[in-house]
Amino acid sequence: MKKSVLVLSLALLSTALFSQSFVSPINFESNELSKQKVISFIQQQVKTDFTAIGMGDPSTLRMMEKENLTAFKELTKVTNTSLLKSVIITYCDIGMCNYSTLLLMYNEQNKASKETLDW
């Protein structure tokens, strides 16, 4: 029993240490470790998403990785961080947690927040 618990604990620890998780662009600290975390997340997320739909070829993956990195960089510059937080929560909760989608939806939400209904 103790061996089983130890093995399970080690497995969970290694998964936690080596799995890549979402890196928020809000208050992003641009250092080498943080940049590598973003790159790792993007690579894993793009590979998972595009392989699942049969588009896991290197050309498509590199193109989408570059698009997501560019989107991440744009997201670090947004001024309405409360809106961005809301967009991140909404879209990450439904499994659409890639930076390209987040940037697109942030821009749409930001634009809509400045519009009013006119006759």
C-alpha cells in the first residue's frame, strides 16, 4: 500500500512539474524562464489541438505556434485588463484557451464595449 501511494505521488509530482499550463499575458514578466513557459504552453496546446483534427503536420504547427506567440505579445500590451481577465476566464473554461482566440475575442469585446445602440 505504501509503495502504491509513493508511486502515485511521484507520478503526480512529475506530471505537475513537466506539464505545461496557461501563462497569463496580464502582468507578464518578460524573462527567459517566463518566455520558455509561454513557448512550451503554445507548442503543447497547438500540437494537441491540431493533431486532434488531423492537421498535425510540421508546417501547420509552426504557422499556428507563430500566430499564437504574436497574439500573446499583443495581449501583453492591452490596457483593459479587467476585460481581458473576463475573456480568459470565459474562453479557457470552454477549452478555447489559445492566445489567438483570446486576442480575437478581446478585440471584439473591447470594440463592443465602446459602441452604443443608435437609431
